[in-house]
Amino acid sequence: MKKVLILSYFFPPCNLTASYRIAGWENHLPENGIYPIIVTRNWEGTELTQEDRMKSSGKEVKIIKKETSETHYLPYKSTFRDYCFIHSSKNIFFKYLSKILTLINLFLQPINVRSIPYANLYFHSRVYLKNNPDVKTVLISGNPFEQFYFGFLLKKEFPAINWIADYRDDWTTSEVTKVPFRKFQQYFEKKWVSTASFITTISPYYQKKITELVQVPGHTIYNGFSELIEKKEKSNNDEFVITYNGTLYETQEIEIFLDGYKLFLDTKPNVNVKLKFPGILIDKIQAKRVANYLQDYEEFYEMTDRLPKEQVLEIQQNSDLLLMVAHKNIKGVTSSKIFEYLSLQKPFIVCPNDHDVLEEITIKSGLGTALNSSQEVFGHLKKMITDIEKKTNLEKLSQFKVSKQVEVFGDIVNKSI
């Protein structure tokens, strides 16, 4: 099999969504004649908060070899900035010091690779390439996007290699998050990624934006879902449950759905219905935004902090309807959430509609419905209360499996080697 070296800061047992994309590639690239060697940091699998993820983890390099892949777990050693951040919630001095050090790192990391806390991923990969000249392809998955610096440096030292920049999100072209010193960071994004053979990303719109910026070809590889999750009978059939899973962003206009939801409750005050938000309390500001909007409707919703994945899956399995909220006037944001919804084989709605990739997935999957107004939400909920069964078309869903997406990616990589 052809060998591909993959650098990814996030990888199982890390329990964050960011680790699932590369995990899927590790599982399915061998089916496409590719032997992946993953270089990542050590994870305990119990890191639930940002503070947890900044603690030291592992004391030595741990290499796990399988018949079809191998993974190199490298120790992570906390920096002084990490220490300040961990203690920032209880000490205002550390809070401000953490912000100052973060700012210093922002300017220092693009010019000094050793200032990057996980620079051992680069140095380990450098030695590996020296000792394994048969490895001709390197894939680096961001974020963190400073990892693309590693690709730039490796290409400089090993000109014969092809390196691929994989964007799980867009970086300085982001329309969702505020990028500090955008022009400064964009200079390095263009400088580094312009040396890549091509980029991969999660939607056609992201592909277009990024390729125009860095001037290298691009390909869209959806995150996909690994396997269909077995359907289970609801534990409480007397309650109609709607679930929105995970973080909410400022750019997501959830108020359109909430207006329709309140209209539905006002029309049918005796219906036993609950809107659940597992994980939304990660962002207190957005959680308060929803709570304020649902004032006087407290009995019809519930919020939680971040929960273990198994518990979130159980909540979704016991739901009648899953909710996806597009970002206002922003295209290309797929989110891993929608693929998890597909794997659950549950009806879902996208509200408001993005008129882009989410609408396309909604139509092609045969499971979803795109809604644009609170009146449409009201009508849809009213209809679902009387008919919540929806036949799942497994053939339509299969195109979004990780194995299918990796098949596309494997073909691209094989042609580039």
C-alpha cells in the first residue's frame, strides 16, 4: 500500500468532533490502497473542557501499529500560557496574563516553529520522513492552522513530497468567527498553503474561497458519518421531543425557529412537547440569548452543559425531530452535526435555510426539510405532531457515509502520488 503521513492535532481518544474526520480516514483509506501514519498529540479521552485540553498529557512517544495503519501519540506539555488560562477563571491576574501571552503567541508562532506548543508533531514528522524516504505524501488537517507551517517547512526540506492542506473549517476567510489580525494571519496562510499540492475542505463554497486565496487546486470531501446508528424505540412516546445538539453561534438566526415554536405552543398549549439543547451551556452568552427569547416558555425547553457523546446520542435517539440552524447570509458551513443527524436516521429540519450545501444535503438525504419562516416552522410542527413517522431511504443516506467520502479522497490522493 502507498503510505501517507497525516498530521492532526485532534485524533481519538480525543472526544471532540474535530477528531472524527481523521479517524474516519484512518478506518477507510486502507480500503483504497493507502496506509495512513497518523502523528498526533497524546489524549486521555476525558478532556471535556478547554482547561482539560491544556493540561500536560503523556510522558513519552507511544506508537500503536495495526495491520492497516499506525498512530504516533506524542506527549503534550503545558506551557506557561496554558497554566495561566487554566487558572484564569479564578484569578483575574492570570486571566489578563493569559490574554497577553495569547497575543504574543499569535505573532511569534508564524515565525518561530519552536514557540508552537505542539511543535513536537513537526519535529517527529521530520525525523520520520528522513528515515522513511518511501513516504511521498503528507496530509495536515487544520485547525489548529499553525500546523500548515509544518507543511511549509517539510516541503522546504523535502521538496519531493506532496503535502495536502485539509481544512475542517476555513481560516482567515471565515465568515463565522472573528479572526484577530486577519491580514497578518492571511499573509502566512497564503505563504504556507501556496506550497501545498492541493487543499481539501468540507464544502464547495469553502473550496472556492480558499483556492482563490491560496491559488492551489481544491477538492470537497464531506465529513460524512461512519455507520447508521441503530434506531431505538423512544422511551417516552407521550412527549414530542425536538433537539438541537451542541454550540450555538451568534451568526445562527435561531429566532426564526423559536418564533415558530412559540406560535405552535400558543396554538396547542396542552401538547406535551420539549425543545432540548444538550451542550448549549458551553457558551453562556448564546444560551442566555435563547433563554431570554423563550421567556415564559421555560417548561417547554431544557439546556445542559457539555455531555458525554453516548448521552447526547441517547437524547437524539429519543427525539422526534432534530434541528439544524444555518448561519445568516453565510454559505458553505456543513457542520459535523448534520452528518450525525443522518446517521441517526431521524427527521430533521434546517431553519433558516442556507440555500447552499445544507439544502443540498437535506434534499439528497430524503430525511430533512428546509424551512425559511416561523410560519413554515409552525406548519411543519403541526403536521409532525399528527404524523411523526418518516420512511428512511438508506440508499440516499449511503452517499454521505465516511467510507464513500474517503473513497473520493483516496482516488484524489492516489492520482497525486
